[in-house]
Amino acid sequence: SLEFVNNQEQITTSVSPGDVLGVPITITSNTGHSLPSGTSFNRQVWLEVKVINDDNIIFESGVVNNNQQLDFEDSNLILFRSIILDNNGNVSNNVTDIALGGIDNYMLPAYAERKKTYKTQLSNSISGNLIITARLLFRPFDPDFILEHHPEFLDNLPIYEIDSINTQILIQ
């Protein structure tokens, strides 16, 4: 589940032009297993966050089309997955490589929480309202895996919404 809260920090109801907007979010696992489960090295669970003002996106993280890879350089990206490493330390999609190099676990454990506050500087000329949306998304296959093994299926790669929240903030 998702909430606009991070410890004692709640999302604000109003901001002023030029403020730094903080968007606190807590992701809580309500399952008895890690997310993603199963072949977690081929799956992705991530948080998509958007701040919108007058139909213009002024902040985003985790926004992709079905066939696009996530931006791993995005320092705001919250991504849950595991990574298989071969004996040379390279990322692999081959399950038999686990015994050679191991597995790096970036999954969300059962009943665990992950908290983050996203921050964005508002312009001095901003007016109207802000719409904040957050969606916890799941993709059963990493696009790189599909490209490597079945590129003809890339455009049919689904993204499922696990949960979503949104709110509106007044600019004073």
C-alpha cells in the first residue's frame, strides 16, 4: 500500500511559489513474501511519481512506456528486484549463474516498509494547483530480458498497477 507520509512528515496542503516541495511516501508490503517474488531477477516493481501543474509535468520518477527500460541513473527511482551475477561479476539473466556469482537482493521484504521524500524546487512564477500521483507498478519481465530472448513480444510487455494514490496541493 502507498501513503503520503514518511515517519512524522505528512504531505502539505499548500505551498508558495519558490518553495521546495516535499512529497513524503511510504510503501508498505502487505504480503507474506518479498516483492517481487518468483523469478525476481526478471521482474520489476517500482514507484512512479509525478508532480503536475496545469497539465505540465514538473517532476517525475519511474515513468516509462511498457517497452521502455527504467532509468537506472534516476537517483529518485525506487526499484525492487534482484540481480544475478555471474562468476565475473556481470549481470546475468541465467538462473544457473547464481551459484557462480551470487545474487544481489533489492526486493521489498514481507510486511516491510520503504520510505522516501521526493523533493522538487518550485519556480517563483508557479500558480494554480499541483496534482501529485504515485503508483506502485509491476512488470513480469525486465525489458532487457525480453529483448534478449523474445524481442517480438516487447510491445506486448504489460505493466500492472499494484496501488495508487493522488492528492492536490494549493499554490498560494
